[in-house]
Amino acid sequence: MAGKTVLTGVQATGMPHLGNYIGAIRPALQKAAHEGKSFLFIADYHALNSVRDAAALTRDTYEVAACWLALGLDPAQTVFYRQSDIPEIFELTVALMAVTPKGLMDRSHAYKAAKDKNEAEGRDVDANVNMGLYTYPILMAADILAMRAHIVPVGHDQTQHIEFARDIAGYLNNTFKPVLVQPEGLIQPQSATVQGLDGRKMSKSYGNHIPLFIDAKARQKLIMKIVTDSKLPADPKDPDTSTIFQLYSYFAPDADVALMREAFLKGGMGYGDAKKLLAAAVEEALAEPSHLYNEYMSDLPKLDAILAEGAEKARAVARATLSDVRQAVGLKPLK
């Protein structure tokens, strides 16, 4: 991807949990270390489609920013910014709306899911569907196109976002003249499904998650609540179906993981002892990031300064893109 611009957006949903870190944040940070020009933005305007608590959105945005920075995001290498700090994105959205057919929005997965849910519950198909939800693919396209992104890493269930962005860029390019980069999706390898306290996928919506940066004792208390079967310490256990072992394998050194696997298979390790080992491994891995996270959250002006610096860099790119679009459609280009 040499010479290519890579863009990633993260939701403003507050403090991530262990599953988010294992499945998304850590792989993204590892990839960023080997990329050229990259952008990472917090999609706070997108959050307005569902968040109705102003204080919560502000807090959640800061928590997400602090988490990524504490876990190793380097703002000198990756342009890190809030979506809402880039007004050019929103003007570009208006231009894109003028060339995007309604039928494309009708095919949006999110809109179709909302309609299906309403139909299943016997309500009007558009009940509780706001225009932000309906048109969010256009704003998402603007997020991507404003930064002239070539590559957008996405999961298998998110390929429509990139298809729509390509289509929308094509509509404007073909209607006027080619000024927008048509991005490509980079399909991410299927990330492991990280199990939560109850054995289901770890998720805030299930209430079975372990937040990354909480007090160590509170985190250990949650770990001790992981649901297990009734096997006794002497009984052999299957490590591949154990939530404890799965989480341990992500945080402990390979040699220690091998020892726990052997103890599970042969018998001789109780779940209580395994949970204590897991809690210790998680604490060791997150001790320094937790310290950094708390520092960031206790100095919000510092967070604002980092995000503002990223926004300044991002705005320079977005402004150039918007100026080209304005000129292409017959509006006065930006100076």
C-alpha cells in the first residue's frame, strides 16, 4: 500500500472493552505501524443518529480518543481527528446528496434493517427512522472522499459502505468531471469472536463485557464472574471452548499460554486459579496503558490539542478536495 492513503473511522461509543481491543484496536494499531499516510477519525456526528444525551456524547468521544492514544496510536504518524472538527466534510455531503439517487439509500443495510424491524413489530416501516440514519451512507462517503482515501479497511459486513462511496464518487465524477478518488475496500481477516462473561460474544448490548480501563479490582471482580461449567479442578477441560483460556491466550506470554493449555487438558487446574492468572495477565498488559488513559482523561485540554492538531492536517486535505468539487460543479473554489 505504498503511496496509498488509508482511512479508518471509529464509533464514538465510549470506553472500548477487551473484545474491541483484541478484535479491532490492536490489529489496527499494528497495521498503522506499517502504513504510509493514514487517517483515523472519531465519527461523532454519526453518533447523533442514536445518541440523545449531549454529555454522554462528549464523554464518549473523549474516552475513545484517550483509549486509542493510551494503547499506542501515534498522532505523529496517523492523522487523528474528530469528524465534527472538519466542516468541509459536511459541505461535501451536500454536494454528494445532489447527485445520489434515492434508490441507493433505499438499499442501505441500516435502513433496510430498521424497516424490517418495524414490519416485524407491526409498525409503520419508517417509524423512528430519521434522515440521519437514512442518508448516513452519504455522510460516510464524504468522510472517505474528503480525505482522498485510496484504501478503507472494513469487515466482511461493511463492504456496502465502500461500494456506496465508490458509486457516489462516480456519480459526481461522471456528472461533472473526475475530481474524486474512488476508494477501495480492504477486507479485514475475520476477527476472532471474543467471548464475554456469559459465553456469548462480548458486547455492551449484552452487558457481558469487561471495559478496558476501569479500576484493577473492578476488572478482576468481573473476570471472576466468567461463567464456567461444573468441572472440578482435577477434571480435564477443553481450552478451546473456555472463555478464560481464550482471553488468557491474548494477554499472556506464549509459554504461559502453553502451560495453561496443558493444565486444562490434563486436569489439575481449577477455574478459580485460571481466572486469577487471567486477571494478573490482563493487569500486566494494561497497567501502563491504564496509567496513560487516566492521564489523558484528567487533562482534556491536552486531548483537545491533539485532536485539533489532527484536524488541522485533515482540514487541509478536505479543503483541497472541496475546492476541486466546488469548481467542478460551478461554484467558486476555495482560496
